[in-house]
Amino acid sequence: MGLLTENNAHYYSGQQIYVEKEANPDPNVNIFWTGNVALIDGTIPNFRVTRNGVVINPNNVDYSLSEGNVVINTTALGDVILIELYTYAVESNYGSYAYITVKDIINNFQVAYVGEDKLVAKVKRTDVIFHAKRGLQEFSYDTLNSIKSQELSVPLNLSVPLPQDYVNLVSINVIDENGIKQPIYPNLLSKSPGSLPIQDSLGIPVQDQNGNNINASSSITEDSFGDFNLEKISGANSQIGKRYGLDPVTSHTNGLYLLNKREGKISFSSGLVDRPIVLEYLSDGLAYDEDTKVPKMAEEAMYAHILYSILANRSRQPEYIVSRLKRERSAKLRNAKIRLSNIKLSEIIQVMRGKSKQIKH
């Protein structure tokens, strides 16, 4: 059985047309759609339905939706029914064949690995779900291509909030006039403070009526960083750089950023105001529904992880079985990393050709 259930019109244009050819049609015309038709949050459709060019609404009078079936309640001879996905729904479906959902992985695991005469005779579905989610989180950090990016503009206050699904920072780049990314480096000469306690004249933190430290509204370190000037650090009048040796940490001209974990923000030097930047970061693959999918090249590694995790946490499980499953998990995880690295022989050859030049010092 083929895995593709959409036709070309479904995939590329997100459309399906039905023409009523019966003079006395059935009262309920069931138009089967196998694409990405859905109700977002159970109420807002990601598609629209028109009858003879006029939009009709999902009010259970004109039509209703049931498990991918659009049910048209009344039609007449010659009626043209058009089901059309909105643009964002069509584009979100592009390239989806390369992935498998976590739900499908859980269902497949229970069919293939759980049952009589198998290593896992029985297991609660909640246990499978837990280990599948944990596997997706761990794989997202260093195996799956889970690096996300946002294109932002640095505002006048020189700070932007961390993304909602942020786990760890990968890189920040400023975009030049040619659309090329130029790296922005962290400010390694300073660090955003974790707390800002107000002190009395003796230097002792002051507490409120509940006994908690009173914090200042702003940081001197962060305010001073907003007026950052490269010349003050590595210019002719600085003790860093100059004839003492130019330090690459402070000698670049793309600006700097400061990660403010206290407020969940990233601060930038003043030279970056109003400039476009690209923020790249890691997520854990569980924040949004569209994230809970796994590349098919890592599917087998997910099954191996779930199987090992279930049996490794069971008492009286023979150690030689657990050790074997651990080795299988590691081997399949390595295979997934190699596959997802997508290294091309032609690209390696091109790099090596560049290394054949003599470098003069």
C-alpha cells in the first residue's frame, strides 16, 4: 500500500473540486479529503468551502467536518463545490513526507514491539508516550535538525525577548546589504547579573516587609553595555589590543550581544539598532504540535530508544538483554546522525580542492 494518500492538486495547490452530477443527490454528500484539512483549536478551520463561487460556513447546516470528510448537507444538479486550503496550510504541508509524527511512532511501536513472544509482553501506553517524548527531546539537542531561527529587528531599547520555545542559543547573526549573515559575538568581557539587590550604606541588601531582598529596576552593567563603543575596548587608547596584541574577541565590528537570563532577553550593542538579525536556537521538539514529528531517517533510532528505556527500567530484567538493547540504541543513533548530516561527496571534494593551495605565513 502506498503511503501517499494525497493527489497532486491536494499537495501543490491545496484544492479539491466536486461537481454534483445527480439530479436527485443524496441528502448528505460525503467528500473525502486526505490532505491537511483540520479545525484549529477545534473551532477555526484551516480551509474554506465554496458552492458555485460563494463561501459557505461550517455551521452544521451547509456542511460539517468529520475525520477529514467534508460533509455537504445540500447540493443540486451542477453545483460546483470547491474545498481550498489557506496558503499557510498548503505551505506547512510541503516536505511533510520526510517526517513521521510521534503519534504514529507510538502506534507503530505498540504493533511491532509489544505482544506475546516479544521482548515487551505488555506495557502501558502512557509509558510508551513518556519515553517517546523523552527520546524526541534528547534527539532534538544533538541529532535531529531542530535548530530554529527567527528574523528580527533590533528595537530602540536594544533588547529582544527569548523565543517562547527557547532551550539553548546557537548563534546570532546580523544581515548585511547583500543578505549575507555576519556573526555577532557574545560579550565575553561582561555578564548580565542574576539579581539586582538594593544595598544600604553598609553594603547589606535591603529587604521588604516579607523578608525578601528588594531589587533595583535596572542593571548598571546592562545600561552601560547599551552605550558600548568598540574604540573604548580595542582602540588606540585601550589597554586591550593596541600594541599589546589584537584580541579577536574584541576586534570585530559587527557588534556584541549579552544574554540576560534574569529577564529572559538578549541585549545588543547600540550599533545594531534597527538592523535585521537572525536568531538561531535549539528547541526540544515538544513545544508545538507541528514540532512533534521525527525525520524518517531517525525513525528506527526512536524505536530502539523506546524499547531500551522501557526494559532498562524494569526489575528482574536480564542484564545481557539491557546491554544488547543499549548497544543497538547507540548504533542506530549513530546511523541517524550520519544520515541527517547529509554530507555529499561532491561537497567534500570541493573543500579539499580549496585546501590544496599553499598558505604563506
